[in-house]
Amino acid sequence: MFNVDRLKTTAALQLGEVYGILAIEVILAVLIGLGLTATGLDGAAWILGGIAAGAIAFPSYRMLGVDPLQPNRNARKAGQLLVGLTIGLSLQHNNLNILPSQFLIFLGLPLFLMLSGAAIGWVYSRLEKIDLLSGLLATTPGNIGVMASIAADYSKNTALVSLVQLTRFTTVIFVIPIIANAAVPRSTHNAVAAVIQKVVAVSWFDLCIACLLFAITLVVVYLGNKLKIPMAAFLCAIAVGLLFDAFLLVSPISIDFQLPALFNLIGQILLGVTIGEYWGLNPKLSFATIIRSLLPVVLMVITAFLAALLIQCLTGWDWLTCVLVTAPGGSPEMIWIALTLHQDTDVVTAAHVIRLLTINLSLPLLLALVPAIATEARQPE
């Protein structure tokens, strides 16, 4: 009984540490986000603030001599849920009718990115003198955790795969908002005051509806996880938002509902915090190591810009929309930037959702189609 009670006490203390650090990260991210908003970088100010907060708080906690924690995946799932719900409520159903006509482009894009990623991975494996599978996993534009876990399953260079994926993700999140804000200049006058006003100006009715939607989304995400849907927290939240918006269209009661700004802000911060925590786990990375990891990332970004140019020629969409469609970064983040800057959110959402599904569903097939790589990967080092 004593051991059981002690285990329960230890677990409670660890849980308190996890959410205590998260609270500190959120407060720090709000302060950094306000600073970035004041400079005009509001397209992804809160995501960037979250990254910075996570990167600062995690190594600071480790300096106290406490055993290092792992990145809070539940925080990222909560962020994906909140941002996904916002995106679903913002999509226009009448615009979704034109998407089937561009389905071949949406399907061809992830295939192009995967093929180009494979070519870059082959080059990178030769330059870095690592095995081919590690090179391919490092340069496939997919989820950081998924790529790293596959590398771990095959006993390959998990640290290098995580580093390149993390560098890709962070680079895109930093670069794309700068490009977006340069393409769509916005006034910085009273920007901070406008954000604060949006956060506090929420009615009790909207708050109750938001909490109800949040509870429904939690249930749907739980079912989505049971069904093994990739990124269920994000995709299921988009579906709930779309269905609720469709319900309002046919409802006799006229309601124009959007998720309160406070929910959006917290969602963006939680998306960024986890990425910052991954950086905080590797505080002793050498400058040369980071520079070498930038090489495949730069090649992937160049490939994405070439794809954006091609898509613009085929569709006539504006340049910024094409860049957001092809950006090899986090899907929630790119869609959110499109939503913030009033770009074609429907197009960007459809492209990234199809990219997510195509890449995640293709990974087992790709490993099965390349038995030589899988066989080599299973052999001990």
C-alpha cells in the first residue's frame, strides 16, 4: 500500500511539473507574441512566441538539475484541436465546390514533394555519410514524431532525422510569415491594443457555444484516434467546425459564430510550444551540426517555391496562396497564416489535408516497396 501511495504521489508531482512548465511557457509566449505583434509580424506571432518560450523554458528547467521532461504532446494536440476548429468554422462551403476540379493538382503536389524529398534524401545521405533510410526519413515532409519513430523502429539515426525535420519545420514557420507579411503589408498602429480588445471582447453566449463545441470535438477526436486517423486532433476538429457551420446554414436561427480570439491565441501558442521544447532538449547542438542540417532544408524550400511557381502557372492563384499551399511546414500553421492574411483558406486547407493523408498513408507502402532499404535498416549497426 505504501509503494502504491508513493507511486501515486510521484505521478502527481510529475504531472504538476509538466503543467507548471506549460503555464510558464504560455505566459512567456504571450509576452513574446505581443512583442512580435507590435513589429507587424502577426501572421504567426503567437506560434513563433510559443517556439521561443519552449526553447527558453525547457533548458532553463534542466539547468536546475531536474530530470529532463519530454515535449508535451498533449499540448500540441490541444493546439491542433483549437486551430483546426477555428479553420473548420472559417471555411466557406460555397467555395469548397470548386475544389474537386483541382483534385489532380492537390494529389500531385504531395507526390511531387515526396519524390523531390527522396532525391534530396539520397544526396544528403551521401554527403552526411549516413544510411539511405535515415536520409529519406529526414527529408520526407511529414510529421516530426512519425519520422523519428520510424527511424527508431529500424534502429537508424533517430537524432539526425529529428534534427533535420525540426530544422525544416522551424525554418518554414519563420520564413513563410516574413514572406507573407511582406506580400501583404499591414498596419502596426495599435496592433497590440487590437489583439487585447479581441481577446477580452467575448460574449457569454459565444463562450458557452465554444465550450460545447470543444467538448464535442474531444469526443470526435477520441473516436478518430480509435479509427487510426492521421493527425486526428487537427482533421477531426476541422470536420466538426465544417459540420457545425453547415448546421447553422440550415438552422432557422440566424447565428454568425466564430471561435473567440482567446481560443485561437491559446491554440497557436500550444502549437509552437512543443516545437520549442524539442529545441530545448538539444541545447548543446554544435553550430556545424545545425548548418549541415540546413542544407536539405534549403533544398526542400527551393523545391517548394518551384512547385508554387508551377501551380500558379496551372491555376492562376495568387503567388502567396501558392507558396502557402506548397510550403513544407506544419499544416495547421500554414493554414492559420492563410486565414490570418485573408488568403484562399479553402484552397490551402484542401492542399495540406490531402498532403497529410497522402504522406501518412503512403509511408507503410513505401517501406514495403523498398525491401532493400528495410532489410538494411533492420540489420544491427
